[in-house]
Amino acid sequence: MIDDISLELVNELTLENILQYIQLSDKFLLEDLYELCEEYLLNNNHINETNVWNILEIYNTIGRKISLKIQEKCFCILKNNRNLINEQCHDLLKKYPDLSIELVKYFV
């Protein structure tokens, strides 16, 4: 049944709702849905300059570790768009020190 639900949701995934589906999949332990969400984000430049911090925040809020592919893609965007690392993101980096450490490692 979960597979059927997950397959139906593939057509429902958008940039506007993907983060909510990630949270939902984590909360109710829906692994298939979680994997579909990750695939969606990794395809067709769905991770971009406008949502990179939101994606990192969601993954640092939920109970599971961010996939290395998602993290790599987010960090690459930040490295190529250093203007995104500004005062606005400082609170997020303070809130999630592990994220700060991983980001520094990536930049070094």
C-alpha cells in the first residue's frame, strides 16, 4: 500500500511541497516516499539558490542524516554562490553547529 501511495505522490511533488513530504516521510517512517523525495530533489536542478538553505534546514531538523548526494549538491551551490552565505544564514548555522562544521570541511 505504501508503494501505491508513494507512486501516486510522484506526480504531486513540487518545489513548493517537497520539504513537507520529506518531513512527512520521516515522521511516519515512509522510506519509499523519502527516497522519491530525494530523487526528485537530485533531478532537474530542483536544489537551487532559492531553496538551498530551506533544504539544509529541513534535513537538519528531521531525525535522519542528510544524504551525501543532497548535501554535496547544496554545498556546491553555496560554494559557487558565496553571496548566499550572508547574515541571514548565520542563525541557521548557529542553530545547527554540525552543519557549520560540514560546510567548513567542504570549503576547505
